Amino acid sequence: MNSLYSVAEIRAIEESAATQLPRGALMQRAGQAGANAALDLLPLTPSHCKVLVLAGPGNNGGDALETAAHLAHAGMQVSVWLVADAGAPSAERQHALQRARGSAARFVEADAAAIAAEDWNLIIDGLFGIGLRRPLEGALRAAVEQINALERRVLALDLPSGLDADTGAVVGPDGVAVRASHTITFIGDKPGLHTCDGQDYAGTVLVSRLELDASHFPPAAAHLNEVRYFSRHLRARRQNSHKGSYGSVAVIGGGHGMTGAPILAARSALHAGAGRVYIVFPDEAPAYDSGQPELMCRLASDFDLDSAVLVAGPGLGSTHRARDLLQRAIDSASALVLDADALNLMAAEPELQTALALRARGAVLTPHPLEAARLLGVDIAEVQADRLAAARQLAAQMRVTVVLKGSGTVIAGADGAVVVNATGNPALATAGTGDVLAGLCGSLLAQGWPEWEAALAAVWLHGMAADVLVADGVGPIGLTAGELLPAIRVAINRMAQHQRY
């Protein structure tokens, strides 16, 4: 299951299901699912397990109370910190409270110091769910900070308290959120668990649909990236083929002092399977790349930009010559990937953006958050506050496919489609990895992939290569961009083995 649902969509599903279910059924099912997830995390003899359950004032707190009752019945030593409800609690939460009080669970008056006093085997976060709109303050903030400092195993119910389910941002400019090791999210998966701060706070995400029938679920507008979205375009190669069968890529960049960026992008394109790869320099072109002599170095003035898929921007610079070369690339009939300095040039000159939007053939843009902010005319905080919305806006504005890089990279289409990528890790937070991604995307386009699928595959493969390397002990600290190339090549070949031409 890879659909991602917004808070509004989850609310609509709940309302639809409530018309066909007994009152309180969803909360009871959430409590059972939470308890089952907790039991999976507690291999010890039940009577030896100390579990702290934090039950907030709303329905998320009701889910926690149901979970506490189940765990107490299973023989766990359950302590419940109950947060008083300022308003009138729902009838469902009241019934959950009665069940918890009728169990062997112990209700405690807890504060941050009391939380630290016990050696908990598991802490269950049921403070706030998808409805939180204000940052945590006072005793709640202190409790969350203490939980995070303990570094215990933490199971969040539906959503780590303090995290925005739609955006993955921590609520509030100076907010805090529970740092969970595991999250069991109810009804449907949420984008905020997988992008921005989401991966740091949600940990391993489990999804429980609470036994709801598929008829309650609308078609999702957002999804998690999966191999099945693009694997049909990866084919085993025919014996009767040649370098021309797999396309040409031209990386446009390498201004004075910045030749490393286009070399990385070009090497990536070559290792990902393009038949021919050029590096097109705006000024002086080196004779060849001594580390990868298969690459062909050319001066822009001597190169036909209609003859290859273009990857424009790595190390391009901001000179008048660079700007004119970018205009030529946009005006060409070639498939186009725009990265780095190409994006900065476009942000400085709206005429280039207009030309791109009017282009007969689409393009793929691969901005990091600061580059996206420049293109949108906002600050980086606004982009990070809602990464899905920023990517969608940029894609619609320029009629392109946008790859908004970062934790939980967001791929957005001009039609509003959006996909969040879950592969990758902090090893990618180093210079040059964006150049590798751009070259990889250009290579897939050269091999005949559609624009959307090429973007999805490039992002997934790029992240998977980093995951494999880290699993093998290479990184995350100190991994370099060039080390991704062999891992990407291995992943592509292994996937191709399972496809027929």
C-alpha cells in the first residue's frame, strides 16, 4: 500500500466509515492495532515489561487509552500519563478511559522528571494526532524533550506528536516533536511521515487501515515511490544493438573552476547506460577526462544541441555566455534536465522561465530547496514548510516535472501528480550527489524513458545506491558522490535482468 492521504482526505474517510460502523469502532480498532504493534516491539516476558503510555486530550489520546487497556490485559506493567481535556471529551474517548481504568493499568501524575525516573521498555506516544495546529508548550513540551533525551524505543500512534501530517514539518517555528523509533499510522499513510522532518521523527512506519473497506478510500493524489511505477521501461538489452541504440547525453556546464560538476554528471550518465556522453563547455574545453576517457569534451560553439539529451547547469556559472547557452538549450528540440546554475540563472531572469513554460517539449528540473525558493520568489523556510505544495506549484508554473531534493524527495508533475521518495539517507548530503542525479536522469531520457518515469527511477536509484553503500559500511559519513556510480550501475543491471526486451 503506497497511497498517501492528506489530513482532509483522512477526515473524509473517517466520516464515510462512521456511517457504517458502530460508534467507537475506529478507536477500538486503533487501540488493538497499537497494542499489536507494541507487542511486536516487546520480546520480553510480559510481566517484566514496563510501558509508559502518554494519552492526550483528544481522540488520539483515546487510541492510547485503548492501547493501554489491551497491554495491561496482556500482563504488561502499564503506566498511563493522562493529559486533562480542556473541553468536553468525545463519548468514544470517555469509553476508552473507562476501559483503561478498569484494567490493571496504573494512572500516574507524570512530569519530565518522573518520565526519566523509570527504565521504560517502551514509551507509547498518544498525545496528539493529525489535528495539532499549535506548537507544544509547557509541561507537554518538557515531557517530549525528556522522552527524546532518553533515547528509548518509542511507538507513536498515528503520528509523532508535534509533527504536521501533511508537510512533515515540526509544528511551530521553535516547536518540538516526539522522536519515535516506530509509528503505526491509522487508516492511510501520510506524506508528512516521509518528507522534511518526517523520516527523522517517524522512524519505521507501519500502516493499519483499521479493517476499512476499500470503498471508503478515494483515489490518492500522492504516493510513495515504488519500482512498479517505472520498471516496465527498464529492459534487458538485445544482442543486436550498438551505442546509437542507447542515446546520447550532453552535459552543459563546467565554467571556470567548476569542471568537476559536469564530469560527475557525465560519468553518471555513462554508468547508467547512455550510449554516448559529451561534456559541453561554455569556454575552454579540456582535451579529455583522464578518469573517464570515454567521455567526449566539446566547446558549446561547436556542438549541435539538438543531437543529444541535454543536462544543463552543473558548474555552468552565471556569465553572459552561460546565460546564452542556457537559452539555446531551452530553445532546442531535445529532452532537457535543468539543475544547479541553470536554475539560478532562470530565477534571476523570468524570461527564461517563460521560455521554458512555452517549450514544446517538457523538461525535468532538479532543485534543492534553496533553488526552488529562488524560482518561486519565497524564502527557503516557506518551501520546507510544505514541500509537496512547493513542488506542485513550481511544476504547474513552468509546465515541467520537478524533483525537489531533500529528505523525502518530492517528484511533482505539471498535472498535479506528486510522489514522495523513501530511498536515500544522509550519505547524500555531500557535494556532487545532485550532479550524479541529474546525469542519471538524463541517461534514462536518452535511453527512451518517458519524462515522468525517468524522474521517478532516477530519484529511486540514486537513493537506493546510497542505502546499499551504507548497509555495506561505506558511509554515511564521508561517502563521496563518485562512489554512487558503481552502485547505481549494479542496481540498474540487476533490475534489467528481470525484464524482457
